Amino acid sequence: MSAAEIDHTRVGSKSDALVAATEHQARARVALSAALADPSHAYLFRGPRGSGKRAAARSFAAEILAAAAADPEDARRRALLDPSPHPDFVWLAPTGAQHMVEEVRERVIRAAAYKPFEGGRRVFVVEAAEAMRDESQNALLKTLEEPPSYVHLILLSSENEGLLETVASRCQTIEFAPLPAEIVERELADGTKVPPYGGESSRRPEEIAAAARLAAGDVERAKLLLSGRGRELRAEAERCLAAALDGKCASSPWKALLDDAQAAGADVEAAVREALEEEAKAGIKRSAKEIADGAKRAGRRRRTEILELGFELCAAWLRDLAAVAAGAEEVVFNRDRLELLRSQAAGLDPAAPRRGAELVQETRRGLELNVSEELALEALFFRLETLLAG
């Protein structure tokens, strides 16, 4: 059956899986449901991590394949499995920080030239598309511009900056909004096994509420904040700002934030190197340099992620101080630290921590210009000390 001969009546109404996957993304659900009548050759699912892009992509792909299959129900069932055994469904996720150039070429670009093994369509999903090197993205352009009629590509991206505009402009964009804090909180309470905290074995509702708000709609970040590393990072950010409030920045409290980021990066680098070495032993062609470079990139990416989260936590704490000082506790993010915030905000002019939050964000943006991280943090916290402690 050719793509032109596909009977779209087989799609019927929206599948249960697609409805469930886009439960909290009404705009995406409407757009994808309408697209099933005549799917485009390329889509870009764009939005923060944890917003449902992966589940929506798998469900949408399952409907595309089902519409072109002799047995739609069986095709849908196999496509929804993770990993999927469907021969016309390719899902490419990065190993480490970036996609390997040769994997993008072999599994997507060259594979797209082959006709479907069954049915009338093939679907290729590239997870974390921003993690493709420029070389891979440029190589993908021809497939995006002149795809075979039976090929549908779905790119998933959480970072707009990493995807070339020439690639993004050739895709139909489906936006996924950050999840409301209430939804993130519900998912954390229902589905996350929270590690013990301070000797407690039960979950702490106020900590889950804080993580949901600090994560800014990112479920994966919220889960990180509830982990041992995330809790320690929150504590370090609080200690840094307590030092600024008490006029004790001479002790260099910000170094703990750098140490946390460095340790997180080293852990990921070691894990990715081990995984890549195991794949090389299993027969996947990778040189020692590719393994080393891939592991280092993964480590750097994790280090940057943790350090940026540290900045965000500092800014959030300062915004909360301003809110408490102004008598607006209902908008506080760190809901599990209200007593400490009240103590620190006593007699504080709300304008001071509000300006402090702006300084934190200005410093974070400045790091993109390759400024020394340690010097930038030192300058930031001495400015905060002058602002908050006088």
C-alpha cells in the first residue's frame, strides 16, 4: 500500500494512548489529533523535560503506523512498546551528551531510503535533537527537505539554542508547555520513590511541593531536587546566601556549589565511559578517542546543568526572601523552609533580595561568555553581601 492509498478512516478518533500522553497538553493534543488525518513529513516537539514529549511522540508514531497497516491494532500495540519491536519504527536517543554522527547517518538518514518492511509508512524519532552535532544536523537537512513519501520524522527538543534554525524551520512545531506546579506535585507524590530525608522513611508533602515549584514545570528536575544530590545542592545554596546575609562571604561558601557540580560531572563521565566501552565490546564501532570525547562531553553537560541549577536555587531563595519580607508568603517556592525564610527576612527591605535575584541571573548569563566560574561566583556573593548585610 502506498502512502497515497492509506485509508485514514482506520485512524478513527484519537487513540487512548495519545489522549493519555497529552493529558496536560491540550494544545498539543488538538494539533496532533488534527494532524493524524494527513501527517506532515517532519515534526519538532519542543518543550521542557518532563512535559510529555516522549510519550506523545511514541503514541503519535503508533497512530501513524497503525493508519498504514493491514492490522492497525497489532501495529499500534507493537509501536507503543518501549523499546518497540516494530520494524518501521526507529527511536534514536543519544549516548551520553551527544548523538554519535555515524548513528544519525546509519539509523536515520540512510535507513530512511529503505521502503517500509510492512504497511505503508516508516517513523523516525530523534530524542534530544539538540544533542546532534552540527555535522549531523546539516546532514539531516536533505532528508527533511526531500523525504520519501512514506517517511515521517519527529524531533524532540528541550533546548531551543542547540537546534539549527535551518532544521527547525523545516519541521512543523508542536509546543509543549511547562507543567503547572500542581501537576508536577501530583506526579511526584504518585509516582516518585523519594529517598529518606533526615532519617524519615515517608515522603514529606511540603518538600514535594517545594520541588514542584522550584522545577519550573520540569518533572525530571523536580525528581533531581528530591534526590540526595538535589537536596545537598539546595542546602549549599541556602548556606551561601546565609553567609551573604551574615556578612561571612570571606569563607568562600560558593566553592561548595562548584564542588557539587564537579562531582556530578565526574560521576556521569565515568558512567558514560563505562557504557560506551561495554557497547564497543558488544561490537558497536567506537574508537578510544570517541569514547573518551563522548564521556567528557557528558560530564561537562552534567556539570553545567548542576551549576545552573545552583544559580536557579539561589535566585529562587532570594525571590522567596523578598516575598516573605513583603508579606506575600503564599507565592513562596521553598515552602518547606518557611521558618528559616521568616527569620532571614525579618527587618529586610524586599527590594534588596529582589535585586539580589537579578544579580544572580546576570552572573549566570555572564558565564556563557567563558568568564571564570570561581571569580564570577566570588564577585557575585561579595556583591550580595554588600546588598543584604550592608
